Amino acid sequence: MDTTLRDPLVGQVLDGRYRVDARIAVGGMATVYRAVDTRLDRVLALKVMHPALATDATFVERFIREAKSVARLAHPNVVGVFDQGAEGAYVYLAMEYVEGCTLRDVLRERGALQPRAALDILEPMLAALGAAHRAGFIHRDIKPENVLIGDDGRVKVADFGLVRAVGSVTNTTGTILGTVSYLAPEQIEYGTSDTRVDVYACGVVLHEMLTGAKPHGGDTPAQVLYLHLNEDVPAPSAAVPGMAAGLDELVAAATARDPELRPEDAVAMLALTRRTRAALDDAQLDAVPPRATAKTSPAAPVTKRGARRAGGAVSGASEPSQDGHDRDSGSGRSHDASPAAPGASRGAAAGGHAGGADDRTDVIPRLVRLPVSPDDSGTADLSAASRGDDQVRRTSRLTMPPPEPEAPVRQPPARRRTGRIASAPRGSVLAIVVAALLVLGVGVVVWYINSGQFTRVPSLLGQTEQTAKKRLGDAGLDASVEKDFSDTFERGTVMRTDPEPRARIRGNGSVTLVISRGPEIVRVPDLTGKSLADAKDTLRKVGLAPGVVARSFDEKTDQGDIIRTQPKAGTELRPDAGVALVVSKGRPVHVPDVTGQSEEEATASLEDAGLDVKIAAERVNSPEESGAVARQSAKEGSRLARGDTVTLTISKGPRMLTVPDVTGKSIDAARSELNAAGFEVEVDRSFPFLDDTVAKQSVGGGEKAAEGSTVTITTKGI
């Protein structure tokens, strides 16, 4: 039985726009539906957060962050996000509907892939991630479930649900995010993530494509995590004898346990991948792995064991993440969701394929290789031909043929017409009036069909997007937005419309606004010496995006000003590309040791050094006297920036402890007991000959003494 019939959202219209047609998949955080945008009349995938989680600010923030992050990545290998909104208890993302399947479906059906097919999938993956990295984002959950392969062979990366803006490093406290088989060692051990964790995951996915199996297995997630921490990813040739050495080296470079040994980001990894491919001959690229059979080889016929089902492809069911819950995976459902029901579609990403894995054995031979061409310096063109054939405008116009011209009617002389009307019977006059009204009504209807229900597209060229949308709204027209490069129109203004200005359009129709992105090539400006805020404004004005912000000591540059950019000034980039900024922390301040000083003395010493001081709310027992500094947050000799804060914890004096009675005990036993009680021990050896028994102690048993103070014991003389 199809359980989608019980889903309360199926058949509903969300936000007055999105009609929910069928449930595709269900995950731990959201459900994905195939839906229709009734305003633009297009099929899309609707990812709806479970209502129980919509009250959790953390989950809602992650949902919205995914929408904003992916919306900035206008790249053909990234599953697009069209809209984000909420209605009542439902928070949703409207996403691209991809006809196809996931890489997991392909691996499950075919096992190991030929090296050529594996690289054909890896390269567009890296192009998508490279665009994200250069825009200042990391994915953090790369796995086969999040790699979608369309029916046309196009590869797309889905599910930016765990995406984060990259600072110098991203630290995740609490639960490790991601899927255990693809986590980098630094994610597991320290909870830190930068662009190199995506490179590591891509290396694991490449190993899995070349061998048909994950590099590290185990009965529990803990065992898999242990292997990632302590063992290198094995060479693919260990599982597939005869594999080219260059592929072993590529996997080893991407999966180095030390992140410093990996390519710095997906762009560098893409350049390395293309150089590796160029060094392989056709025999090495087309080698059939041992696991492949005639049935699953590229030349094999496509199997059709099941009829195609209605629905979209989702980034399919996967292994649990470290915390035991399904993770978002796929733009259509952004979860490792399982199919909604037997008979419902399994699909590929934000929508798409309507059949099972058996329908997808013909996908790999038809992969579309996008033009991603890294140069020798390790950079790559990440736009990947996002224009042209990838954008097909569909404009529907209703035109009516002009009415047939009527034959001329010869008019009788006025006198005879008047005479006939005057002498005609009353019924004839009424018939003439009715006929005249009927002719008039038909004329009005014909006018309305041909002209009355149409309007003219206003001229919007050169106007800002906001102004153009308002003018269209005032005219009763809807607006959709596309973007393109222009050397003539200023960035953010309308460069053309579809239909064109003054063209006839239905009064409730839609006009596509093509907004200028500015010139196709933008030079990175020289930002040296500018403040961080000014540098960001300058980048936005020229059409670039502020990316990663790192901070470094520099004795020549004032604190808070820009030291350098990456790429450097003068580099040519595409609009909206990210530019990393390195901000000066000024001259380093060496922290003095202020423990044991009074609160006033310690504060003065630190402030004289250019540091701010904060006093901890609670005092602690310590060997220092009451009121003195017990400890400081930054150790002596540490390097801080001017204006950084050092926290001081004030002592409330040592604890007073009860001294145990050790008279009559041996020296060793007495020393051990006093040390355990928190005291130092000194033995009085004033007698030339000593017995091993304690005769007396400097502080009597049962008396109080300061923790850490010294108790002297004296032995009996002989």
C-alpha cells in the first residue's frame, strides 16, 4: 500500500504556491516531496522539515543556512535552491528536481567502476566543491549519496545541509557531523573542519569507485573511526591488481592523514586529478575492474526489471552518521532518507529519477564531461559553462489570429431605410435591436480575446532589480530572475527582458528579468592597508565576494588592516568568486607572568603591555596568599594581539587541612600518610643515630595546617 496517501501534505499547496504531488523520501530531519511551482509551472523538489523540529532554533538555522549557502553557488554541478520559506509548522526549501540517480545507486548496481568513469564523476564533484571553497564554504558531508547523476549524465553535488562558512578553521563542539566512513582524521580527533576535509572525503569516494568498497570497514562506527585515525587508506591496487600507480598516488594525496599533506582545497585537487588523467593511457583508463561482469560493463544492455514510478530521485539511503541519526543528503530531501514507500520513487537529489537502481545501468556511459580546465598553477575555471545550453528559456505566448474581414454591405438610401423601419411591424424592430446588440457583444468578446486581456511589457532596461520587480507588480505581471554577464550594463541592473519591452503579454503573465553580473572577468583590487570593513565593501562593489578571513601578526601593518589577499591583487576572477583576506593582528604582545602579584599590580602590568584584563567571578584555593593572582588564562611568554583579554583568577588562600597523627609510625609510613593528606614532609636528622620510629611531629596530630605546608617529623635516638 502506498503510504503517501496518509501524508497530510500530499495534495496541499504550501505558501499559496507549491502544490505537493507525492512524497519521495523521509529522513531524520525532513521529508522530501515532488511538487509543482504553480506560479512558474515547473516541477521541483520540496524539502520540508519535520514539524516537531520546526520549533528548534538550531535546526531551523541549519535549514536556512543551507538555502542561503547553496543559493550563492550558481554552478552547474551544484543542486540549486530556488526558494525558502515557512507556512505554519512547515519550514521548507524549494530545490532543483534532478532526473537521475545517486552515485550510491550506481555503485550498488555496478560495483567498481572503470577508472575513466570514476574520474568523469570525480572531476565535476571537485568543480562544484571548488566553487564552494572559493566562495568561503565547506560541505563537510561528501559521500556517494550526495553525488547525483542525471539522466543526461550531468553530475551534481547535493545536500549542503552541513555547510559552514570557513574561517581560518571551523571547530565543531559536541557531536561530530558527517558520515563516519568519510570523516577526515582531524574531524574525528579534534572536531575541526576546513576545505581539506572535503578533499579527504573525495579521496575516500574515489577509492570506493575504483574498488567497489569503502577503504575502512567495521562492525561499529567506533571501529571505522579508529581505522581512519590510525591507518592510511589502502591503495586501490591492493584490491584491484593492475590498477595504475597514478591512481594510487591520487587517492593517497587526497586521503593523507596529515591535512598539511593534502591539496589545500578542491580546486588544487581538481588540478591534480586532471594531471593524473593526462598521464594515463587509454588502456589504464578503460581497465575493467575484476568485480565488473558482462552484465554490468558499459556495453551491457540496460536492465528494466521494474516500471518507472512517479517521483524524483533522492540522495538515497545511506549509513548512519556518527551520532546515529540519518544525515541530510541530497537537495531533494537533504537526508539519508529511505524511500517513502514500496512503489514510491527512490531517486537522485533534489528530485529526478522515477525508477530503481536497475534502471540506471546506462547512466555511466553517457556522463557529460563539463569543460573544467585547470592550468598548471593549480587553479581551475569553476564556472563550468554555466551559461548557454544549460539555461533554456521557456516562454509561452498565446496569440490569436486576426478576425476574418467581413464582406462590404451595400447600404440602402437613407430615405428608404427610414421608411422601412417606420413601417415595419413592432416584432421586426425588436429583432433588429436584438441583432444589433448581439453584434456589439460579439465585437466586444473578439476585442477582449485579441487585445483586452493583453498588456505591454514595460521598458525596464538599466533599472535595478528591485525597481523592475515593483513596476512589473504594479502592472499585474509576475517576475522571474536570471543573471548573465555584461560589459555594458552596470552590475545589478536589468540588461534584457523576455518578452522584450513593448511586447504583448497576458495581463497576468510572467516576465523574465536578466540581471547583469557585470563584466565576465573581474580583477582583484589592491586592498593592502584598508580596514576589514572597507575591504569587504570594495570587493562587493567590484563584483567579488569576501571569503575566508584569517588573522596574522604583522609589525608593519596596523592592527585590523589588510595585509594581503588570496588570490593576490590583479588576479582575474569571475564575478562572485571568493577572495580570502588576511587581517593584521599588529605587533605581538608577550604576556608577562603575574601569578603571586596582587590584583592591582597584575592588572597594571598587563594593561601596560597593551592587554585588557578580566577578573574571574570565583576565587580559588591555592598556595598563593589570599588576594594574590592564583593563575592567568595566558601563560607567560604567550603571544597575543594588542587589546586581547587575559583572565585572572584570584586566590582565596590555601585550604586548611587536618594533620594526621604519625607518631610511633615508621618514617616511610609517616611520609606517605602526610603526603596523601596534602602536606610536604621533612625528617629531622639531628641525632647521630636514628631509630626508624617517629617520636614527634612539628604540627600535632588533629591540628590544622595550610595545604602544601611542611610538617617536620623527628625520630627517636638510640
